[in-house]
Amino acid sequence: MAATNIEVWQQATVIETVAVATNIQRIVLEPASPKRAEPGTHLDVFVTVNGERQKRSYSVVDSTDDGSRVAISVLQAPLSRGGSIFMHSLNPGDTLEITQPLQNFPLRVGAPSYVLLAGGIGVTAIVNMARVLRKLGAKYTLVYAARSRERMAYLPELHALHGDNLRVHIDDEGTELSVAELVGSVDQQTELYMCGPIRLMDAVRRAWRERELTYPNLRFETFGNSGWYDPEEFIVRVPRLGVETRVSAGRSMLEALEDAGVEMMFDCRKGECGLCEVKVLALEGAIDHRDVFYSERQQHTAATMCCCVSRAVTSPSGLHADAAHGGPAIVTIGVS
């Protein structure tokens, strides 16, 4: 859910780093120019990957009232593009360039009831919302789903704070989340806020539409690196500009096109706003749509794609079988 933000960059000092779950690091920062972090806000951070500065976004988990200390949590994913590895290497005393809190996922106060849905590391965007709703005395249910208990950041703290308002679903323990049951329990006045993997959010969106619930009451935050298939290297061509470049598994198509000198339009870099849309002129392989901008019908047509997050893959089975031409997937695009 896009919102207008002005990026105000500043220096921040790392105050504390601590593991809060398997491969998840809590990082507490002290910004030079603090600003209050409202629920749903995130920080953009400059990381160093292979000697290059790259921007990443991390949800604000919690902060002091005046914003003088702000905490994020970072999952070091096995298919990381390098940013999470950099963040996990930080130690107290290190400095970073960060923005003041930016808002793309605002919590609307005053709804009759709320469901907050967190999938895996998506809990980082939900924690502060749940805390505020509890403080306001709102009617809410916090739903936290993950594959295993050891990968669930902040679970003991959430149990202690939210008690019976917390519902936990863990695949390894046989209590996996039923999206149909969850959405089936929602009425027309309830607002549902969710953050998690694209598969989970896509299932919720489909169920929401099937029940013909009020679509503005479904609000979400996305992961730019969450897709249907594992990322693989592919080739992107722009015939009008005479450009052909490889997109490594660790970079986005948008980044690769920028590196090749193509002037691109973009905003969110998370597959939400659609500003980076490109026309698909030809395709050898399949598209892994990782956006939440297009409808399911639009994604199936494969006529366009959001190049900030979506990728090309050699096989729609996700098994990395070679494309018919015997090499990586190739997507030929037209840009505005």
C-alpha cells in the first residue's frame, strides 16, 4: 500500500545486536536525527555487497517514543542477495546510513475489529501494530504462522503481551494455518493487515475476493525477494536500446537494467506501485511474478511484469530445467 515518503538520510550507530530466532538478528540503532516510528514504518538502509552500495528496506519492529532508538530484525536467508549477510556482520559501534522512518503500511485506528497476519519474518512489520492496538484497547487477533518454532522471532514476547489474542500456527507441529478458515472468520467490517511470503498473501487475496469482502480492508506489506520459485540467472533484452544484460540470482532486473545504463521509472521497489512496469515482447522460459500489483488474470497473461521484483525462470516447475534453447531464461522487454 504505497504512501508518499520523503527520504531523509542520516547516520546511525549500532547499539545492540542479538539473535532472536534461527538466522534472525535483532539490530538496535541510534539515529543521528531521530523521528518517531509509527506502526507499519520501515527504514531504508545502505548495505555494502561485493564492494557496492545497495539499498535495502527493513520494517521497524519497535522504537522509543522519540525515535532515539529504533530496532529492526533481519533474516539471513540462504538465497540472500548479500544485504542480510552484511547486516548480520554488524557489531555495536558500527555506523550505517539509514533513512528516517518511511510509511508504506499505515495502521488505521478506529476500525471495529482487526486481524493481524504475520508469516515468518513478516512478523517484523506486525509487532508494533499489535502493541498499539493492545494499548488502545482495540478488538484484535494476532495470527503468527511459520514452518518451525525456532524460526519464529519474538514468539515468547508476543505470548506474554497478547495472551489469548495470539493464534500460532506451526507447520512442523501439525497446526498449519488454514487461509480459508481464517478469511472465513472475517466479517465485512474487519480490517486485515498482513505481511509474509507471496504464496501466503496471494492465497489470502484470492480467498478475500471469493468472499467478496471489502477490498480496502485488506492491507499488506510485501517482501521483494519472496517468489514462487528460487531465483536463477536470466537474460533481459531491450531491442529498442540495443541492450542485453544478465540478471544474476542476487540482483533484480531493475538493478541490472540500471547498471546497463537504462533510465528506469520506479518507486517502491517492492512490487506494489506498478511504476516499474515493462512490456514483455518475447519470453523463453516463464515469469515468476513476485508483485502484488497485478491481478491473477494479469499475471497469467504474461504481457507485462514489475521489473523491481519479478524474474524470469527456465521452468515453471521451479526445478531449473534448461529452457528449450539450452541456456538461461530470456525475457525481451519494451521500456517507456
